[in-house]
Amino acid sequence: ENGKIDLEKTSHISQSDYVLWTSRIEVHQGDIVVINAPAGHVAQIPYFLNGSIGRNLTVLRPKLDFVQPTFLLEYFLSKYMRAEIYKKCTTGTILNSINVQNIESLSILMPPLEVIEKFEKISRPLRFKIENNLQQNKILTEIKNTLIQKFIKDGIDA
């Protein structure tokens, strides 16, 4: 939702699987993940997360001398890009999907790099706060779940 990854739905894999899954790409801070089906959902990898991706996802890594991560995310969340993605979709029996070749052919309107850098300077600290809140929510949820388990096991009066 709004370019954020739901950290409640992450899963952990073995080290050997991680090495295998990241042999082609390991996602890092600022990478954009595009869900191929249903087409058009995007999220940005937060500053505190490195990882592998599963099937049905495409990763876009911003070239910093060309485009900045927060600008790219906001662009992909824009109505213009959603319309572009919709034009490139293939209609399936259940879901519209977009493949890597169609993602690569998306048109991106680029302002001058100076404008993108100014946008990044203003918007990146806001994005950092959002990412930090996501991390804090995850930690608080883990603490809550641990306490609930303790109360169930030991009783509330303990």
C-alpha cells in the first residue's frame, strides 16, 4: 500500500535458499519491487532491509546518476504511471499482468536531474520516517505477540 512493504507478511528462508534466491539479485534500500500480477502494485525496499524476492516480482534499481529512489517510487505510484502500466498489461483469465519486457518499455517522463535531486532532498527524509515507523510497528507487534504468548502460557496473574 502506497509503496510500503507489509513487514507482517515477510518470511525467512534457510541460508542455502537465500544464497540461491539472491544469485540473480539481492534487493537493497531504494530498490523498487513491482508485482507482475495483479499488475501495477509497487513497493520500495526500506533502509533497514536486504533480501531476496519470490516469484512474480520484478526489481527496479535506480541509477543514482539518472534518477533517485524516492522520485522513482513516487513516479511509479502516480496516476500517469499506473495508466502506462495498464496499457502494457496482458489480460489473463483472472488477473492483469505485466512482464519484465513490458516493464522495461514503460515511458518515464524525466525532469532535469537537478529537479530530481531537489525532490529527493525534500522527500527522502519523509520516506525515511515512514520506513522507520514501519520498522517500529514490526518491533512493537513482535513484543505484543511475545507478551500475549507469555500471558497465555503463564496466566495473567503471574
